[in-house]
Amino acid sequence: LGPMPPPLPWPDETDAEAPGPPTIGASQQPAVAHARLAALAEAITAGRFDVMLDPILGLADQRARHFEISLRLRDKAGQVLDPPDSVPELRESGLLPLLDCARITRSAQFAQRLADRGKDGSVFSVFSGEALSHDQFLSEFADAVSQREALSGQLVLSFAQSDVRSFAGRDWDTLAEMRELGFRFALQSVTDLDLDFEALKAAGFDFVKLDALVFLEGMHASGGIIPTADICRHLSALGMTLVVGEIENEGDLARIFGFGVIYGQGRLFGGARPVKAEALAAAETAAA
């Protein structure tokens, strides 16, 4: 694959890795879980988060082709909190769709910034399944589309496999309406292939995101383990684009590229970096 390219011109803000948490006894775990939930809830309602940008690279030339926007929450003291998806108690709390509202706004702002700078590429962002039936999120989504119709050609809404499995009729109807507007979807946090991927493709799921470890070990399906090479062939035959994430070393990169994977992301390429607030503010001003 040749030498690594020079670092991408991301913002300078970086965070040193914090030491691992101390060991917690079983009697303390409920209190700690409650404290984590309370801290996340407070940060979400206060809108206290960093906007993070993670490039999705073309593995052939290791240049950014697409981008992924996520939000990193902080507590009142400015400390980084656990990712919301690592706290299952947040589900059905009504808080995740509020975070999704912020995601759609920031993703639209970054998409505008790309367009202003004449850059191609899609903007991926992960949304909870709960957002599809949440009135406030749907209102924020409609506002974003009304302000900039071109957003439909840029934004790719990603949903975890576990959420997609639980989609109800109303959720699929909402996705169908989004697809009619031109939006595309990605399936992520995939742990097995026991889904009707042909039906997903028909519903607008053009991308599948797999972690490097999951991809390289092969995946479970109803007929057994599907080898890595067969995963690539299966998705390609359906017209679905594979993105392999969590690439952390050159050895895995070489293996992944050798299987014909086109796109990847991970700490090997720098990982997610904070987006400067003034950059998004400039995009919002331009859009207005």
C-alpha cells in the first residue's frame, strides 16, 4: 500500500488518552451506572458536546473520500463522558432523539461547509432508531431539508443493526419517505448476516459498515460462518458498498485492502478529531 500520506488538515485539538477507570466492586455498580446515566442526560439536555469528524478514506490512495460526524459529550467539568451507545439505560429514555436532533443540525452544517469549499463526498452520521418516530427529530430533519435540498445527496443516515431489527411499520414508512427525497442509509454495528440484505438495499441501505476485527474473522449467518472473501462478494453482488472501520495497524490494513475493500477508517489514519466551532458557525451563516 506504500507509505502513509501526510496527516490530513484536521483541527489541532486532541485529547490524550485517559488512564483506565479503577476497578469497581459489584455493590458499587448500580450507583455508578446511575451516575453515568445522570451525567449523560445532563450533558444532552445542556447541549454540551464536541463535534467530531472522522474521515472515511479510499484505501487505494488513503485520501479522504467521505466523512463521519459524531458528538462527544462532556460533563460540567469538561471531562469526556462515555459514548451514549455504551449506556443501554438511555434507550427508551427519550434522550437519544434529542441527541439525534443535534446530530442532524451539525451534520447539515458540515455538509454545507463541504459544498462551500467545492468538495465532494458524503457525510455519514449515526442516528438512533427511536429518532424515526420522534416528532422533534422529524421536525429538525424537515427544517434541515427545507433550508438546503442538496443535503439529501450528501447525508447518509447510519443505523445500528440492532435498531434495524426492531424497526416497526412506521419506521420503515419514514425511511421510505426519506429515500424518496434522495437520502441513503448505512447499516452499522453489524455482528452477523442474519438479515435480508436484498430488502435493505431496496429500502435505501447503500452502505454496510463493519469493524475490522469482525470483518477479518468472518461473520455468522444462518448457514454458519461466512468467510471474509464471501462477505465482500455477497455485498458487492447486492450493490452495497462496504466500509471497514476500526483499522488500527498496517497488517490489518493490508489484509483488508487485499480482499478488495474500497473504503476504511480508524485510528491508523488519525481517527476522529474535533471540528472547530467557528467552522460550523461559518457554514451556518453562509446557509442563512
